[in-house]
Amino acid sequence: METLIDLAISLGIGSLIGLERGWHERAAAEGTRIAGLRTFALVGLLGGLWGLLGRELGDVLLGFAFLALVALMLVARFQSHKADGDAGITTAVALLVTFSLGALVLRGYRLEAASVAVVVTVLLSLKPVLHHSLQRIEPVELKAFLQLLLISVVLLPVLPDEGLGPWGLLNPYEIWWLVVLIAGISFIGYVAMKIAGVERGVLFTALFGGLVSSTAVTINLSRMATQPAVRNVIVTGILLASATMFPRTLAIVSVVNTDLVAGLTVPLMTMFAVMFAGVVYYWRKQRGTEALTELPITRPIDLGMAIKFGLFLVAITLLARVLQSWLGDTGVYLLGVFSGAMDVDAVSLSLAQLARTSLEGTVAVHAIVLATITNTLVKTLLVFLIADHKLGWQVARITLPALLAGILAVSLI
């Protein structure tokens, strides 16, 4: 009975894949297709039968059966190409996969074979979507995707996962993993914006751009604030990008040191709540806004920037340890203030790492909050400098109360 069930599953796998192939080539004339529903079902069953024979008489028989099927597919593909000039081999390869899955079932891999069969069927059905997506991919996007794979799949696994350098603070694996994290967020944000389209306006631009760099979003949106009709939506975008920084910082720190999450959640989410209320306020004020034609992020991944971030992270980690040695907790607070003006992520990650070894958790929490406050003040100042004082005060009307609320929350806890 078990063998009969296995053969039935092999037949079902072939029927499933054959259903998609038969539907895909349903318009082809009878006799012009390499394989349809019946052929795939039979090939799945054939794989099961040869898997059974191989189990009883030796695996060499199964290998010869597979080679015989490959030879049959080559002949059929050659004849089909002569008849209609079609050079595609997808159906032929799908038949070989079906045979292999049918044989796997009889070797005790029912669930694995069935799961792969579903994935293969879905992949075959996505041909129009995949081809359309490939036509939309720009060379710079493909290059960025390959770079992301290079730094994550190739380079990351070979780095030593141990503390090196002064005080054993520098872990190459962890430092590079954080570089991959920042690059990955950048790529995801870029893809999300491209899918949403420019016509979605400032909100999507600010939301996804804020996942990468709220400062970059602030600078670019401030430059766009030239038309009175879009001023409120520009303010909405700047505030949304700035608000995104707080949960982003919390998420990044939680990856490195979960012990700091409890202390950071109240002040960071308090500032986020006040700033998001400002987002809602200005969004409701805007009427008939115009779609923006420029996005803050023009490249999916800036690998040079990611590497510089890694070097900056190393420098901040060492500087934090030196300041702590010289000035105690005061030095760490100064680091949070000055480093936060440039980059919140680097100083937050550095302090989160130090809090795992040599830094008190409360000091790290206060320094990270100081870094977010400084960064928000700098972005508010940039709006005054790049746009105008009126737009700057529109932003400051929300950011300053948000920062005061965050300071109050820190003092209460």
C-alpha cells in the first residue's frame, strides 16, 4: 500500500506540473507540443517506477533511465525547433524535473518532492510577470542586486566571528553584517519606491527613504519646496522621514542588543508619536498636491557609502571606548551628541555593541536618545538653510515638542 501511495503521489506531481504546461500551450495545435498534461503525468509516474526499480535493483538503473529521457528530450526538441524555430527548452527541462521528483517520492522524500513540485508549477506560471519585470530592470539595479549578493553571500560567511583589535572590540563578521544590513535596507527602500511609482508622491518617498537616510530625504524634499501648492505635503514628507528614524533606530539596536530595547522604547516611540501626529496634521491640510518627479534615492546601493559606513562604525566604536576610558559616562554622552549630528545608525550600533561588554546599559540608552535628538535638530536646521524660514518653522513646530516629549520620557524612566 505504501508503494502504491508513493506511485500515486508521483503521478499527481506530474499531473500538477502538466496542468500548468498544458494550459500554457493550450492554443498550440495537436501534435505540435513537446508535452502536455498526459505526458507530464506519465513522466512523473515513470520517475516513480524507475525510482522503485532503482531501489530494488540498484541506482545505476535510475541513472540510465534519466539519461534515456534526456536523449528523448533532445530528439523531440530538435524536431520541434526544425518545425517552428522555437529554441525554448523550458518544457523539456520541466519534464526532467518531473521525472526526478517522481523518483524522489519512491526514495522516501514525499514532502520534499511535493513542495518542489508546487514551487516549479508557480515558477512556470510566472513567465509573463518575470519577463515583464526583467524588461523594467535597469543596469544599475541589476548591478546593485549583484553587489548585495556579493557582500552578503560571498564575503560575509568567510569573515572571522571573533573580537580583534584594541580591547577586542572589533568583530569583522558583526561589523560587515551591519554594513550588509544598511545596504539591504537601502535596496529594499529603492525597490519599494519603484514599485509604488513616483505618482504616489511624497509619503512613499519619505517613508521608504527614511528607512535609509532621513537626512537625505530632508535635504532633497527641502529643495523641492519651491511651489506653494506643495509646501504642506513637503512638510509632511520631512516629518514622516524624521519620524521613521525612531522605530528604525529601535529596530537596528534590537538586532545587536535586545537588553536596550526596554529603555529605548518609551523615549523613542514618544518622539515618534508626537511627530507622526504632525504628519497627520499637515497631510490633512494639504489639498490637491502635485506629484513629485524626483526621488531622494537615485541609486539602489552605494557600495562605497556602505564601506565608509563600516569604517565610520569602527572609528565610532574605538572613540566611544577611548572617551569612556578618559571621561567616563560624560565622554559617551558627548559621543552621542557629536556623532548623532552625522549619523544615528553608526553611533547607535556602536553603543549597543559596547553595552554588551563594557558600557552600562542606562548610559548607552541615554547616549542613543541624545544622538536621535541631535540628528533631529540638525535636520530641522537644514530645512531653515535649504528651503526658507517659513517652511523651517512649520517643521520645527512639530520636531521641537517631539524632542521635549522625548527628554521628559527619559527623565521619567
